[in-house]
Amino acid sequence: MKPGDEITITPTELVAGGAALARVDGLPVFVSGLYPGDVAVVRITEAKKGFTRGELVRLLEPSALRRALPCPVADECGGCDWTALRLDAQLRAKERILRESLRRIGKIDPASLPPIAVHPSPLNYRLRSRLHRDGNDIGFFATRSNRVVPLSSECEVVGVETARTVGSGASNVAGTRSSASAAHDGGADALLRVPTTSTDLEIWELHGQLITDQREITIPVEDFTFTLSTDSFFQVNRHLLGTMLRLVRQHAERCPEKTSAIDLYAGAGFFTAPLARIFDRVTAVEGSAVSARWAKRNTSANVRIVNQPVEQYANQMARADFVFLDPPRSGVRTNVIESIAERAGSMICFLACDPVTFSRDASRLIASGWRLSTLDLLDLFPNTHHVETLSSFERAP
């Protein structure tokens, strides 16, 4: 096969990154926009020695795993890539991707894995949405393009009020508007301040209100209240915030010693705050000065905030009974993993947003004498291929 060739394929599975996998004479062919059971004509776009990539030309026979598109712009919008896949099939695919990543990348025997607990999410989950503007069009970029696709009021990704307000007609929210003119079809007031020179628009949706300017906000989760600015990082899925907090607290409560804990990549203190109720002393490490300031405000007196990149702090990391980490998608650098493996006392709790880098990092912990004891799959991004996991590790006997 060479670029430009057209072939007919039937994918058998979905892989990390979201593409469908088919095999032609044993050669893997990866194509986005298809699902297991589809029969489709695809055009080869890239041909390597060990694999090929293609693009969809036409769908001949749809898979039974497909559902009717809930959004009229789903075929072109890049806001989500699995919209056409049934929600139950999305969860099964993500669990399979996680298992396969741990087996293939982490070289972890599937028989040694703990049961995977799956936590689904309702739709319209985004606490904040980053949209783009082109003239009077506001929405997500088209797939593999910088062309703005106007947001649909039926979008299942953004918050309900965001979809109703912006999706009811992008031309109605262009430019700065007064609150009197901001009423939308749902009857709620929302003030959208969109500078005419801006090409990006970040919308926070809190308690049914839309916030687009930079300001201080408070977010209640379980029995905690977090204060931060709208330019700070915060977990995006409104529906699973409480679930994440409860799971981390459960892991921390299982730790036999409760003298000290470390929260790496602490952000505004979302996980630091509950850890501070369980451990005598907590150290929160965060590289962003803005987030570190909010973490100090959101936590109690037994928390020490270290405003330093985790990669630097790891070289001087003290021993702690419990270590929690929530790294970026690229995963954890080698020196950080080594420090955690050596200096964590009884338990490591690891929130990861990429199954491939998590599998790599988990294998390093296991090789350093740790055992993967629990594994939760959190569907923080429905209608997309993204897989979030929360795991705990204990020292191997």
C-alpha cells in the first residue's frame, strides 16, 4: 500500500489516541472517524514499514455500535471525536485501551491487574469550555483545522447553559453586550463579554451562570469550597469532582501511617485540602505561582506550599507516608518517579490523563518494588477518546 491507494476495511478495535484499527494482510491500518464493525473505503495517507494511516472516503456499512448523531455539526466539529459511538461502547473501548496500554506499553501481566472500576459521567460535563471566535462564529475548531465551527445548542460536551446561550446563534453573542440584552431562549440571564479583537473565549459555567471575564470564583465540592481565578487550572468535569475527591480520600484513609503526605502538581489545592484533614502534615508542590497562591488560600495551616517545578523539588523530596500526583499528559519525568518510588512510605496515589504515559510510569513504579493495588477509570471526557485513571500503589511484600 502507498499514499493515495483506496482500500476497504473493517476495523476491529479502537486504540489510544482515538483511531480505529484494522489489519490488511497483517499490516495495521489506523483511521480516525471509524468504529469497530464499520465497513468503509479509506484512502492511505501515510505508509510506513510497520503500519499505515488512512482517512475515511465513504462509509459503506455502519457498525451496530454507532448511534444517531446528537449534534448537527458533529461530522465537522473537533470538540469531540467519538460522538457517533454509543456511550456504553465508549466506556468498553476506554477500558480495553487502558488494559492494552498496560500490557503493551507497561509490560504488565493482565492477570496481575486489579479489577477496573468504571465511573461514567453524565453529558454536558464541562465546567469551563475554551471556544474560538471568527467574526460572528463562536465554537470549536473543525477537526484538524483552524476553521471555527459554530457551536450547536445541542452540544453534549459544554455546559447546558453554554450550549443554549452560544449555540442558539453565535451572531447574537458577538461583541460586548449588556446584561439586558443577554437573555437567551432558556430565559436565564448570562453576560458574555467577548472583545471584538479576541479569537479565544473561555467560558466558565457555575450554578447556571456564564462567566467569561477574569475574576475570582468559588466552587463547592462535597464539604469543601475552593476559591480560584478563572485563569487557573481546575478539573473540568463538573459531574465527577465529588467522585474524585471521595476516591482519593478513601485511598488516603487506607494508608496505615497518617503523619505526612505530599501532593505533587497540586494546582489550586483540590486534592491537598482533603489530604490535610487526614494527615498531620501535607506538602503541596506546584510550579505555577498563580495556582500556588490559590492553593495557600484553599488549604489549612498544616499545609506547606512549595512553589517550585516538581522536577526540581523531586531532588530534595523528603520521605512521606502518602504521595499523591496528578501530572500533565506527558507523564512523569524519570527523576520524579525515582524519588517517589524511593521516598513514599506506604502508598502512592496516581491520577493520570493518558493511558500510554501512565502505563510507562506504572511499570517504573512496579520495577521499583511497588504493586498496583487499585485502578479506577474516570470518564472525565465523554464523547472523546481521552482516558483518565486513578490508581493506588502499595509496597510489594
